[in-house]
Amino acid sequence: SLLQKQAALFFVPVLLSSLFGFLAGGSIGGYVYWKVHEELDALKLQLEHGRERIIEKERVIEKEYIPQTTQEQAIIDVVEEVSPAVVSIVITKDVPVIEQFFSDPFEEFFGPSPFQFQVPQFRQNGVEKQEVGGGSGFLISADGLVVTNKHVVLDDTASYTIFTNDGKSYSAKVLAKDPVQDLAILKIGKESEATEEAAVAASFPFARLGDSDTLRIGQTVIAIGNALGEFRNTVSVGVISGLGRTITASGGDFVETIEDVIQTDAAINQGNSGGPLLNLAGEV
């Protein structure tokens, strides 16, 4: 019929359009899907390469620290330069060995007691060398002259051993003590487990002396020493807090007044005595 022919003419184009639209949509969708995955794969590859670069960068930073300021670099340089010249001083002394024993205090008057009455008593049984203290110092010459504080080597009956930064130990002799400025000079002698000739022939790294008259309050300073008598070459940093101070120092059985002292807020612990206070030029 005429109505059927008109409907056929209408639905055939629609059907063909739908079919072509489906095919075109599928092609476009496939193309888009392929492009998206291609972009995702490229992005994933970039992220993996980026992660490798980040990891590599972290490894480089771990191997070599980059100072953040010129002052920080100056401090690092001074510590590396002067630390080999800083020494630890160990003080040893013959200490009585005390032993305990038991005896009857009435035996010499009444003879042996049947009750075995015993009282604990003490007596000396010889002496043994023991470490009784420690301090710091620094070499000022290649042949082994060491400067320290006088109160570090105050005991004339003690023996002094110097440990250098490379772990070697040497006997030391006190050459002089300044009665006013709390300074002393020692001379490195025989190396432990070595001949004296080998020690004499050694050439030691030494620190350079500066001019304390040119110091200014607020100037950065570095202290290196044997902190607490245990941690060798410990570093602390501060500033010059004051100049020309007068203090009364005491320790053990001595009390003395020291004038014209440099005051600093760099951390100083027991055992740091005798160690150098350095400017950023690496001078004591």
C-alpha cells in the first residue's frame, strides 16, 4: 500500500544512518580508547623515569652534603683542617689497691676466741695505675709541642698520655706551666708499642695561632675538644660573648683568679679544657 511504501522510504534511511552511526561511533571510540591508553602509557613511563631521577638525586645528596650558607661551609672547612691537630690528654696515676680482710680485735689481748668474733678491716695491697682524669690540647708544631690548660696537667705525680686524631697514643712530658694564664706546654715523647726514634721522626699536623687582640664581640667561633673525657674531637659553635673577663676558677684543691678571659657561648663540657677556640680562618 501507499502507506507501507512511505514507511519503508522513511525507515530505510533511518536504519542506514543508525548503522553508519554505530560503525563511525565504534571507530571513533576505538581510536579514543587507543589514544587514551597511549597517553597513559607515556605518562607512566615518564613517572617511572622521574622516580628514577628522584632516587638518583637522593643518593647523590646522601653521598655529599651541600652546605646551605657560606658560613656553614667555613665551619666545615675549619673543622676538617684543624681536627687532626686536636689531641686528647689522659691522666693516669698510681692508685693504692685497698683490700678487705677480717680479724679478731681482741685476739692479741685474750688469745683466740672460741666464738670466732671477726671484724672487717681494710689494708693497702700495693698500687695500680688508673685513669683519673682527662682533657684536651692542640699541637702547635710538627715536632710534637702541645698546648693545654695548666689545670689539666696540675698533678706532678701523675702520668700523661696523648691520643692523636688518628688513634695513636704517645707518652707526654710537661715542659712548662704558666702560673698566671692557666696555660701549659707538653712534648710528645715515645709512641706506645713503637720505638722512640719513630715517634721523634713523626711529623704532626698543627694548628695556627691567631691574634686575640683583633677579636670582636659577636664573632663566630668554633670549639673542639674531648667532651666529657669520652667523646674525642666534639665540635660546638657559638660567638664571642665578651672580652677581657676576670673569673675565679676552682677545681680539686686549687683556687685561682684568671684575667683577660675570652667569654663564649659555644658549648663547653668537662674534658674540653685545653682544646682550641677557633675563628673562621682556622686560627686559635
